[in-house]
Amino acid sequence: MIELKNIHKYYDYKKPNQVEALKGIDLTINDGEMVAIMGASGAGKSTLLHIIGGLSRFESGQYLYNDKDISKYGDAKMCKFRNKQIGIVLQNFALIDEYSVLFNAMTPLFFAKSSIIDRHKRAVEALKTVGIDKLKHKSASSISGGEKQRCAIARAIVNNPAVILADEPTGQLDSKTAKSIIELFKTLNSTGITVIIVTHDHNVANECERIITIGDGMIIDNPM
Ligand SMILES: Nc1ncnc2c1ncn2[C@@H]1O[C@H](COP(=O)(O)OP(=O)(O)O)[C@@H](O)[C@H]1O
Ligand SMILES: [Mg+2]
């Protein structure tokens, strides 16, 4: 379970140009939920997602993950938490273009202690799950937008995370491809993975069980 308690996040803290990006966020997300986070540009959606994923720190408040206080983790422990629990699909795919689909899907495993054969096997399995294992030797630059997103999702699930975070995963895709990507997230969710999607698209949000709306760094709607 993810519990955020009164989280305040600043950029350029205590500098003249300080921005308070999150202004006291209280949010609970249960295991196995599929939720959407909506809100205008600049509302703080990405900042919130990055905090949930352990990619960013915050100035005050508490983040409990399965009752453990993540806020107190040092960098090494945070990195381990992220690698073990969280799969992240960043905005704009963030693939390494000149590398193969397989290599891209394998990148999170470079920190794993397993053998190269095992890593290869796990990456192929992840590519099968997202339906692009036949493309494994193609370069990431040579595949379509929908296939790129599938590759980014394969990379996010290769470590068998408990939680998948996706930042505007359909922003670059046509509506038909977007629908197929949401279906993929729903399939992953049905296996027990918690899915949290930041989106502008009401069609995407309506496929989720709960829509949380944030505005100006605050939660303005959170139906429970
Ligand atoms: N690296 C940064 N440095 C300074 N300000 C930032 C940075 N990232 C985001 N912000 C500011 O924080 C606020 C929230 O941004 P963000 O979380 O990216 O919003 P969203 O994803 O909803 O568009 C905005 O005012 C934005 O300008
Ligand atoms: Mg954003």
C-alpha cells in the first residue's frame, strides 16, 4: 500500500525562485488498484509520480510504502526500493534509440545479480507479455510509436514490480493505439500489479477504477 501524508515538495527550495510544486498531498493507493491522476499542465502530476516512484525527494510529509517510511531511506536503499518494487514508464518512451528492443528491455537488469542468460530470458518474457518479442532484434528507432511504448512497458515490468507508474503513456499515440496500450495496462493490473497512470485523456482515465484530480499542487478530487 502507498500512503502519502501531507507531502510538500519544492523546487529550488529556499531560493528566490522557489516553487511549491506539491502543497500538502494526502493520498492512499491500495495494492492492486488501477488509478488515473489528472490535472492541468503544471498541476504537479509528474512531481507526484516521481515521488511515488522514489525518483524525487520532498521537503516535508511522510511516504509509507507497505508501512515502511520511505522518506528516511538513503540513496542506496531508495535505489534498491525502486528497482525491486517500481516499474516506471516515463514520458516520451525514453528508449535508447540505437540499441535493440531486447537491450532496451534488459537495461534495468544491469543491477541484478543474475547471469546474462537469465537476464536475456527475463527480457524476452517481458517482451512476450507486451506482444513484441518478434521485434527483439530491431533497433528501438525503427519501430512504431505503439511498439516503442510496449518496449518501454516491457522494460518497466522486467523486474516484476508490484507497482507500475506511467506518465502520459498515450500522449504520443493515436486513439486506436492508445486504446491497445490501456488494454495492456489493464491486463497487467489483472495479474495483481498496482497501476498508476498520469493522463490528460478522459478516455484513458475512464478505463481506471478511480480518477484523482490535482490542481495547483493540491488534490481537488479523490472519490473513494
Ligand atoms: N525541475 C524543476 N525545476 C523547477 N520547477 C519545476 C521543475 N519541475 C517542475 N517544476 C514546476 O513544478 C510545478 C509542477 O510541475 P509538474 O509536476 O511537472 O506538473 P505536471 O506534470 O502536472 O505538468 C510546475 O509549476 C513546474 O513549473
Ligand atoms: Mg508532467
